[in-house]
Amino acid sequence: QVQLVESGGGLVQTGGSLRLSCAASGRTFNHYAMGWFRQAPGKELEFVAAVNLSGTRTYYQDSVKGRFTISRDNAKNTVYLQMNSLKPEDTAVYYCAAGKTIVVVPSPSLTAVNYWGQGTQVTVSS
């Protein structure tokens, strides 16, 4: 069993930065690929970024490439999402996820998600 707790969300102006953290409980954190998803009001849940078990490979949705960076620290059971150059369209609830598979076709995503965090709100003002 893995419990995920996100933190670091908030209100920021366009062009600003935020760093989200996701702390995982349990001793099996490094058995899972980790990812971030987001859901804006009235929209479907969408993939943002993922990182493999060892933290050596990362994957991003096209709209966040070059602006967001995902990383993980297996010693601390924590995954991070550094978000720079934020835009109003990044406004959403961001969810941390632990899953078994990262796919790249037709586009990157984390699948077979076993655990979700409760979400943290990110609001980017224009």
C-alpha cells in the first residue's frame, strides 16, 4: 500500500514558478513509476509528466516541455514537479500518481495507476 500526499500548490502570476512535492508512504515507492496529472475546471484529467523507477528517464506532455521538470528522490520517497514560466492555462488541480507502466505511443503517459494523491490546486493569474 502506498499513500501519496501532495504539497506546494498555490497562486502565482504568469511567468512565475512553483515546485510541487509528493511524499509517499510505504517501502515500495521505488517499485513504481511516478507521474503528475492535472484537471482544469470542466476538462478531463490529463497527463503532465512521468519519471521511471530509477529517475533516469522523464516524459512530458508537449505543452509543458521545456517549462516543467519532474524528478524523484527514492531515498526520501518523494517526487517533485518544478514548474517554471507558468501560464494561466496551467491552472488546475495537480495529482500525483504511482503506476506500473509508462507508455510513449501515441503520446507519453503513465498507465496502470495504482495510487493517487488527493490533489493540490495551482492557480496562475494573468
